Amino acid sequence: MSRFDFSHPPFTHLSNAEQQTLENAADIVFFDEDEVILSPGTPVDALYVVIKGVVREMADDEVIAVYRQRDTFDARSMVAGHTSTRFVVHEEALVFALPRDTVLALTDSNPGFGAFFFASISQKFGAMARESGNRELQTLLTATVRDACSRLPVFAEGRDTILDAARLMKQRKSKSILVRHGERLGMFTTTDFRDIILADTPSSTPLHQVCHFDLITVDSDDFLFNALLTMTQRNIRRLVVMERGEPVGILAQVDILSYFSNHSHLIAQRLDRAESLDELAAIAEQITRLVSILSSHGVKAPQLGRLVQALNARLFERAWQLIAPAELVANSCLLVMGSEGRGEQILKTDQDNALLIRDGFEHPAIQGACQTFSDTLTRFGYPPCPGGIMVRNPQWRQHEQGMRDQLYRWVMAPDGDALMNLAIFIDAEAVAGDHSLLTQCRQYLDSLLSDDESFYARFARAIEQFDTPLGFFAQLLTKEKNGAATLDIKKGGIFPIVHGIRALALRHGIPACNTFERLQLLAERGLLERELANDVGEALSFLLGLRLSQGLAELADGRSASNLIRPEQLSTLERDLLKDALALVKRFKGHLRHVFRLGAIA
Amino acid sequence: MIPAMKRQLARWRLKNPAFAYLLEHDDSELVSVDCETTSLNVKEAELLSIGAVKIRGQRILSSESFYVLVKPERRPEADSVKIHGLRPRDVSDGLSPQEAVAQLLAFIGGRPLVGYYLEYDVAVLNKYVRELAGIGLPNRQIEISGRFYDYKLRQQPDSNVDLRMATLNEELGIPALPRHDALNDAITAGMMYLALKKRGFG
């Protein structure tokens, strides 16, 4: 057993010998209340670990972070050798002082340990992902197509006959073969025999006449998760695996399903086959269960968000098809908006939807169908939107012209509600009916937006709506025992990022709805610094993940999912990352303030 | 005047001039010291291990600590093994007590000593120090349990002061280190000293 207790991150990354090295170099320092341990202007020559007591990190008069037993401060300052904030003792503190040189030498020799210090925040999150990867046997996150794909392709020539194909498939025990025909590559599967029999096609027919050439492929280095997403979205069961432009394998749905204990693809299939709302209700329940399972397998929140979006979209589409008369479906466009539209809604929260109706189309059943649809979603477990952003509300059930007039008012007279409605509409995604109605409406909106900087400034200003969440830590500081100290990570962290990125996307005409895609496009077009974009993405991913695990825990307790985090229930590492993520939110807000000149408007 | 005379007397008694540095008082640092022994009876007790750590201001210099195992002349009593956890085989490669104490003396120099029931440790050490230097340890001694007693009595006059180590740890908010040995006990005593000093009883 070692002399001191270093059995907590980041020191768990160290070998026994390395821990010994650290231990031999460690001093114990006692600080009285209000003593300043680190401050700007004095060199930082040690990394501190709290043995007992509380230390607060201050920027001017504001508490940025609080360090307690086993917390480490301050990695970034130690690497830099100086600090921009002050570290002040809040409650008399005993700390380990680990000399900078020793720690830096260890970061050199041990990359896992080093990742904690050379924080770009992204790397730090990556280190955590690896850590949780150790706990779970296999995470889907890290699994690539290569890992799951074990089926070597069986090739046939386009001029070979159906009979040849049947023999080959029997001989090779394969349910699908790849067909080379000149430059083209096709696929022929057992399912095709059904159509061949039905159409009475002679068995001497060459394969190139019956196989499918519109192959959907996936790169062998792509994440397995993306492959599953493609299958779910396209409703297909096989993907051709490519490596350097050459087909190297077939990835079948069952291969992926063996990675899942629950089958998202099966859920999607059942959604499409459901013939009644009761059937749909049963499937809707499974989505939450799937999320819980995938989350425990280490699938990250952004990917889960996209999967759930795909499933929810099909659930809504199927429900709408069952409720609304066919001509109404064809002459309207059902939209999901807000986080559902962005694909960041993971657990069932409020319904945010709208219906766009083709100009001139009238149907007596519109109002009734919309009412039933909203009620049905409520029954499926999606609570009604408190703001009434639902198809049963006439404001969100409009003919194209009505919606255009509404958009015009929102843009030209942007008061608080108008801007909020606009923000919601910008994230709209079509799920059923004629998708072009939404496209045209968006084009109209884009034509309304000018280069009026003050409009974008007013739009972006909502990021200032909620104060820095780190203030909640300050409360935690003053009284620990009175009640539970909580922190709203939606208001404090997720909303400023999402809205800030939305504002930038609107300003620069970025077409995507998903925040991660928007970030990607903004960075690609040089509109946002790549490093900041990465950091913001990682921070958002972490915050969404934290909200998800919190929500799942609440659901397991029979409560409804909330956005309230109790920092003292988090692990040291999570708290550390939360602080980093919130510090990043602050930095990003500062960036937005500058870009949109928020200081300049009243 | 008296301390000066005592020092003079000690210098005169000092058998071996090589240990003259013990008399050069150095208050810039303290040394917290703890010994594990074969018995709690000073006369019978033999050293098994010695731990010591310097304290400079508010800092416990655990990075420059002193820890040696000592091979006793007789086997440790079975009862005492339960307390210190040092089996005969653990100390079989230890230093001779004379060598260990000589190294300790070089480590502490003229610095004042700190310890929990320091009197006992000093008494055991002095058996060897006298042999080497002709005098007992001349260093100023700071007794943690005594300082704690004063502190508690100031808080609650006429109370019964519990002086057990666990009580001190709890009252002073000192964390228990994951293992007990002479060095960790010396470090713990050092932390107690700093906590008492902060309360005005250093």
C-alpha cells in the first residue's frame, strides 16, 4: 500500500512506480482560511491536490470553481506556469503540493496521464471516454465497421445467370452476393428470388438484369454506429463495406444487432408495420429503454440524439399517417422543431411540432386530426409543450401564406416572443408529408433576412438570458447542508451553446439543423475557429451526456427527467469536466458577445 | 541566561565533538519524529523504525523525509507486532540502532522536535544518543498532546480532555493517512502541529 492516497483520477493513470515517484516528491501544505495559494503574477511551480478543506477559484470577485477533497488544481495553470485566476482557501485546507517538474516529467512518460494536462478540453474528454471504455467491455462508440464485419463478399459476374447465383449462394452459404458488371457493382440477395418467382423470370436470366446497382456503402473505418444509422434511415438490411474504394465485405444488420442487446432497427421496422396507435404506443415505450441500454453501453449523447431523432421521426410520421386522411398528409408537411428538430432530444420531453398546409388546400378534418395527433403524442409519453408549440395550436398549424406572414412579422418586429418563435422554427425538420413545403418556407425566411446586424444581435442576445451557472457553485459554497445544491445545465450550459451556434448559423446561412453539424459547417467555412468549434462540440456533447444520465436516473426513480444536476453527486472527474465545460460556455459567450457586439445594444 | 548556561553545560559534556551541530539551534524549521519500538517500557524498548519529516512554515516537507528500519537485538514481543505491523523478518535487513540514530541526528540537526507523546520517543532515542554523543537530545521539544490539552482547556475549562490520537485527528480535522508507520505518524503529528499553530497553540 502506498503512503498517500492517490487512487483517484488523474493519478489512476499512473503505474505503481510512477505513483511512488510522485509520492516521494509530494509535500503537504497547510493553508489557513482566505490565504491565497495561486494568483496572477506569481509563478505556478506545483500541482495541488486537496487532502482536506475547500479551495475556491476566483476571477475577480466571481467564484469560478470549487475544489474539495481529492480535487486537483490547477492543471492548466501548472502547464502554463502561471495563472489568470486566484485560488483562495475557503475552508482551512491541507493540500499535497506536487512539484511541477515531476508532474511534467510524468505527463511525458505517460500519455494517459498527460492527456489531463495538455488540455485542449477535447483531449480531456477523450481521456474520459477511454476511461469509461475500460469499464464497459465494448463500446459502440469505439467500434468500427471493421470490428463487426466478418462476412467476406462472394462475387459473381454480371453475365452469370440467376441459376449460377443460386448455386453459388448455396455453396458459400451466403444470403447475398456482389455482382461485378463492367465498371459497376451490384448486389443480389435471397430476397430477390421472391420477386423472380413472382415475376416468373427464367433462371437463365443474366444477373445484371435483376441485381441492384444502387448500393449503399460504408467505409470500413467508419463507426459502427453510423452504419446502423444509415440502415435505420434507409430501411435497408445490408451495407457494402469499402476499403480504399474496393468492396471488402458485407455488413449485415444482424452483425450490428449482435452489438446491441436491444434492436433499434427492429423498433424502426415495427414502427413502419404498425397498424394501430396502440401498437405505436408500445413501440414508443421501447425507445426510452433502448436509449437507456445504449447509454449504458457507452454510446455518446450526440449519436444517441441522432438515432432517437430518426426513430421519433418515423414514429411521428407513422402516427400522422394513421390519424390524418391521406390527402391531408400529401398536402401538408409535418414539422418537428426545437431540440427534436436538431436531433438533440434524447429522452421524451415536450412536443414541439407544427403543420404547414399547402396554399389552397382545405379539408374538414384538419383541426380534428391535429388535436388527435397532439393528444396521441401525449399518450406516447411526450408531454404537451407548455408554450403551446404544437399542431393543435392554430398558430403552429398554418397554410403556407399564413406561415410566411407570421415569419415576416417575427423578422420585422422582433420582440421577445417573436425571436423565440423564430429560433424554434429555424430548427424545424420535416418528418411527414410534402417536405418541399418546409424548404420553400425556409427559402422565404432566408430572403427576409438582410445584413441588418442589429437583428442578429437581438436574436443572439438570448444567450445572456441566464446568468453564468458557476454562480450556483457559489451558493454551494456558502451553505452545504441546507437542502441540495443544484445546477440547471440546460439554462446554464446547453442553451447558450445551442442558441449561440443557431445565431451564427442563421447569420451565415448554414443550412443544417443539428448543432454538431452546424459547428462542423461553421468551422469548415472558416466562420468559427476550428479549435473553438471542437471544444464547443465536446463541451455540448458532455453536457448532453450528463443531462441524459441524470434524466435516465430520474426516470428509473419514477420521476420525470429534468435538467437539474446535483454537483456533489458527480464523480470528481465529472465535476472537473463540468467545470471545464462551463468555463468553455463562458468563453464562448464572450466570443459571441464580441461577434454580435452584444455590448452595443440596449 | 539559563538556556545559555544549559547549552554551555551540554557543550562541556558533549563527548564527541562531531555532534556539536546538535547544539546550534535552528528555529527556521522543525522536525516531527516518531519511532516504532518493541515495547512500551522505555527500559526494555528497542527501536524498530524511525520516521521523521521537516516542517518549514506551513509546509510539511514529506519530499525530504527520513525513514529507516532498525534491526533490534532481541526479537520483538508478539503483542507489539500487532501494533506496528513490523515482523522480525521485516526488520532483519534494518540498520543497527547506533547507525540509525546517527543518521537521524544528522537529519534533525539543531531543529526543535515535534511529536505526539514525544517524551517517550525521545527517551528511547536518548538511550542511543547518550552512547554516541554523551548527552541526551538537546533540541527544544514541542509536545502535541500538551498543546492540544492547552487548546481544549482554553475552549472548555474544567473539562476532561481526551488525548487519544483518533480524537486529535477528528477535533483538528486531520485526515487519517492510509497506513500507519513511523513516517506517516510523524507526518500526521506534523499536520496536527500546523492545525494547532493556526489556532494559536503552536
